[in-house]
Amino acid sequence: MKLSPSVAEAYSKDNLPAAQAQRLARFIAFGPVVFQVSRLMLRFGILQILRENPEGLTTEEVASQCGIPVYAARVLMEASISIGTLKVEESTSRYRLSKTGWFLLTDQAANVDMDFNHYVNYQGMYRLEESLLEGRPAGLESFGNWETIYPGLSSLPDDARRSWFAFDHFYSDQSFDQALETVFSFRPGKILDVGGNTGKWARKCVEYDPGVTVTIADLPEQIALMKQETAGKPGAERISGYPVNVLEPDSEFPKGEHFDIIWMSQFLDCFSEEQILLILSKAAAIMDGGTRLCIMETFWDRQKFETAAMCLTLTSLYFSALANGCSRMYQATDMERLVRQSGLEIEEIRDNMGLGHSIMTIKKA
């Protein structure tokens, strides 16, 4: 295991004083309550009201301005003092926003994460133990009877579907500009976008270069959704779909035409190591000396900041309980091993794109 310096520093030393370590242990024990209290502090507008009133407000004033019962305001705000999102002035009983509360309110990533965890993960996580022991996403049954979440994305309840796509797109979209520079440095004419989802990346590509064509390879349900999303958009005539289940043993990527770039963005983290080997082998089968496979992932061991690594390792449990029961947010060292096993060779790795993505550029060995 090779970790980035900040991650290695945080994960190899145990410097917390005993009292802080004990408090953290109890904080973890109340974790579900901490989450729901903090979510409602946002939803009811309490954090926003306190941000607009830096001199502080009493419980009664907050309740009045937010339109909630005084009892609701009191229990939420008292809990939030302990959580650390609020501070209280003892002499006046006025509550103010803390630094942590300010970040919870203003950090877009924290808000995207919170919606994703509430609307997508929360009920399913109750069955995490069952999921881990049985190697299947038992928590997915809170939504439907699919084997994995992917065929069911278009059928999720509105809030869950919105939160899932917001989470998926938020992190990838932040990296698109730098990723486009990397991909188009190879001057591609044809791109195969594997797991292209709603076609956001494909649309970026055809906007970036008026001569490029993009084929999206994905499940039939996702191809149908992609066609709806791209219809009438500039360059849509240069985006085509290739329905395929990459996990079927006999399935293949498009043959008979040369692709300059095979693109996989936040895709391989959806599969087990055995499945990744299968997918990489299928990619290798259509590659020649002029083809580059570009894998964009958020590898937790290559993060610049430990907070990002924490979020990624915890996101792995979404895959365990809801997505498929077998995948995770990978270390780059694990992906490097799988690339070599598939008969391919890593040409370059570029880190720190957007909010923590890396791009592995890969060629035929």
C-alpha cells in the first residue's frame, strides 16, 4: 500500500487524547441521530437563519422565523451544540453558527453527500451486515427487487433518483475540463464511452471537438435514458448508443472500427476485481497500438486531503449495501495490478483533477 503524504500521516498515527477518543466513540454510537439532526437543521432553514443573524438568536426567535414548533427548535439546537454545528452564549441563551455549521451549510459537496446518504443509502444501510456476509446488496430491497441498482436507476423514487444522479455528476463534472484536455491531447476521432450513463461526458466531447464521434456502451435501460437526455442537444447526431451488459461472458465491445480512446469514468468502481478483469480484457480485445484506455477514478490512496479519502472509503459501503454487494472505491495500487493482469500497461497517471480524480492512461502492453 502506497498512500499520499496527508493520508499516510492521518492513517498511520494515533494522536488523539484519551478523552477525545472516548467522545468520538460515543459520537459514532449516536451517528444516525447526529446525521438526522444535522439534516433537519438544514432542511428547516435553522443554519441559514443563524448565518443571516451573526449576533445570534434565541430558540423562540429561530422557531418563529423558521415556522416550526419551539419544541422542535429546542431539541434540534441543543443537540447541535453537542454535535458542534452551533455555539451558544451562556449569558443570553443566543445560538450562533459554528465553523462546522458554516461548512455544513455552504459546502456543496457536503450537501450532495447528505442528500445521497439520506435518500439513497439510509434505509438500505440497516442491512449492511447481511449484505457483507452474503455478498449481495440486501439493502437494495428497500427500493426494488433488482440484482443491482443500475437497471433500476430510472425507476427509483424521485428524491432518490435525483440524489443519485446529483452525487454521481457532482464529482465527475468538477473534473471534466481537465479530463477533456487529457483525452483530446491524443487528438481522437472516435471515442468509446463505456458506462456513459446519461451522456453528459459524451455531450462535453462533441461540444469540445466538432469532428469527434462518441459511442456510449451501457445497459439498454441507460442507453434509452441517454437518448432522452441528449435528444435535440448540440452534437447529438455524433453520439450513438451500443446496448451491452459488460458482465455477460459472451458480450463484446464494438468491433470492426477503430476507437482512439476508450473512456471509463467512475465506472470500474461499480464492479468486483474479477469483473474488472473481465471488462479490461474486453477493452484489450479491441485495442491496437493507437488506442488509449483512459480510466478516471477517485482512488482513495492518491487523495491530496484526508477528508476526501474518508469520504471515499465510506462511500464503498454504498456499493456493499445497495449497488451490487461486491465493489468499492479502489486504491490505485489495486487498479494497477488489475491492469497488468489484463495484459495492458499504464502509460501515465495524472492526479488532483477536480475534487480528487485521477486519470490512468493505458496502452497495449
